[in-house]
Amino acid sequence: MSAPSPRSFAARAKSWSLAHVFFVDVLWALLWFVLMVATWPLASASPTDSAAYLALAVGCCATLSARRVRPLTALAALAALLAVQVLWMEHFTTLSVICVLVATYTSQTELSAWWRRVVLVLLLLGTAVSVLFIPELFYTENLGVKITSLLSAWTTLLLFALLGTVRRHNREEVDRLREHTRLLRAKREQELRLSALGERTRIAREMHDVLAHSLNVIVAQADGGRYAARSSPDAAVTALETIGRVGRESAGELHRLLGVLREDRERELSPMPGLGELPVLVEEYRRTGLRVRLAQEDPPSHEESSPPTSVGLTVYRLVQQSLANALEHAGPVAVTVHLTRSSGLIVVTVTNPVGPEPHEPGERDGGHGLIGMRERIALHGGTLEVGMDETTGLWRVRASVPWEET
């Protein structure tokens, strides 16, 4: 087992310290208390003065241990204890220096903007009053020496305030980056959910089209084979063969589509049907008794451009659904499929007689198949017109499917 790297140990230590700030501050306070006792300023003082100084040291270290948990309260208590110490002992000690510097640093890291300014001004004013107006702090009345000492003290305070400001800016930047990362992760998860939802919607459309196509063919062949069984056994056998072939092909395609929904297995990619498979589709419906005529108008050679795979699939499913509807509602009638291709546009028109059983246009227009067709075409920015052609008296499905050429 490999030993942990120093960098990983430092990262774990930093993470632990951020999660236990109070415990870390208590350890720092104990270290400062040891330093205060080691630099004991009252070696020849009375036991009462020594006990008072020790009590002040304990109180200051206790407030320092809460400087990040309750920063404003801790700094207020520390100011009161420092005032007592300076006025009582009448000189600076290690206790007062450590407390002032830590208070300056803490005020710039933990407080709000308004309180940061107020505390820094009070610290500068308090230092100025102590240096200039408490004569016992210096054994000289030389104003130049006092001003030099004051400037040195202010420089030190401002340096610790700058360190606190840098620390706060770094922490805010880390928090901003973490929030940005969280938002990016949430956005990514939302995109994945929307992508999965779109994929399942697409699969639902594909399954509907496959089932509508295969069931209509199977029903038509079963009805035809039933009537032909007595008079033409060969035709009945052909119908049964068609039923078996269509059923196996549809089962295979449904198995492929359902496999996409399985998240615990690798997706098996297979080519999607497109414009090139339209003659095969038309021939399959011809075997069911539907008299289909396919007419295609290709663009001139200089304008020829291949549509995207998604456009080809949309046109294929549109023709498939239209032929399935014609076979279901009108029976084995004559159907015309006309495709006009131009640069960046395909126009598909499917026409057929209404048949012996009348259907209301609104009824057919509101079916799930046509709803799926509208959704498919709308994804490409196209249009779909479904209804009775008043001029010819035929049922007409006309769609325009555009795409952007690259």
C-alpha cells in the first residue's frame, strides 16, 4: 500500500480545519497563552498582580478562541480586556500585542464591510491614544520618538489588516468557484435529464410508428389470407409468410429501441431508415394490396445536397404513417407518394381516396400518429397539412421539411 503524498495530507488537514474552526482556534489560543506565560512581565510583582495578569491572559485567550464563531462579540470583549490591561499595567506586553494583531486580522476576515472599517479605525485610534497620551508607556517625552513608534505600530496593524483582506478575498473566490461548480454540475445534470427525456420521447415516437406499420400490415395480410385460404392456398401461404417476416422485423426493431432504454448495457447502434429505404417500404405495402405509386423529383445536379439523417428518418416515418393510415381507414386503395427535393427542403405529399368507411377529418387529424408526425416535423421547423383536398376529393398529407445546409 503506497504512502499518502504530502499534498494529499495537506489537503485533508486543510479540509478538516475548515470543518472544525472552533477547535483549531482553541489550539491557537492555547499556543498564545503559553507564549504569554513564557514572556511573563511581572516577575517581581505581588501574587495579586500575577493572578490578575493570569486572569486577563485566560480571558483574552478565551475570547480569541471564539473569534471566528462569534467574531463581533469576541472582538468587543477583547477590546474591554485590553483596555483594562493597558490602563492597569501602563505598558504593552506580549498579551496586548498578540491580541491587537489577531483582532486586526480577524476583523478583516470575518466581519461585514461596515464593521471592518469601524474596527480598523478604532484600532488605529486606540493605538494612537496609547502611544501619544499615556506617558507611562514610553520612558521619554520626545515627540519624534513617539511619532516614529506610532507609525511603526500603524504599519504593523495595516500589514495584518492587509493579510486579513487577502485571506477574505481568497476565501470569497474559493466560495465563488465552488458555487460556480455547483451551478455547472446542476446545469449538466439538468441537461442530462432533458437529453434522456428527449431520447425517450424519440423512442416512443419510433415505437408508435413501428407498431402502427407492422400491425396494419399484419391485419391486412391476415384478413386477405383468411378470404384466400379456400380459393387460393398459395396466396394464403404468401400472406402468412409476409405476416411472419413483418412480425420478425418489427420485433427486432422494437428490441433495438427498448435496448436503448436499458442504462446497464452498452447501446447497439444500427442505421436508421431514410430516403433510400422508401422503395422497400412502398414495395412492402404493395404486398398488402395497397396500390402505391412513388414519384420523386430530384434537384438538379448543381443543387444536389444530401439531407441530414434526422430529416431522412422524419420523411420515412411520415410516409410510413401515411401508408399505415391509408391501409387502416381506406383499405387497399390507390395511394400516391410524391417527393420533391430542392436545396435545403423536402416536400412530401401523400394522397389517397377516403374509402368506403367515412372518417371525419378532425378525427383523423387528432390521432396519435399525426400528433407524432407534427412533433417530428416541428423539430425541423417544418409544416404539416392534413385534410381533404377540395379540388381532387382525396385525402392529402403534405409536409415540408427544411434543413440548414453546411
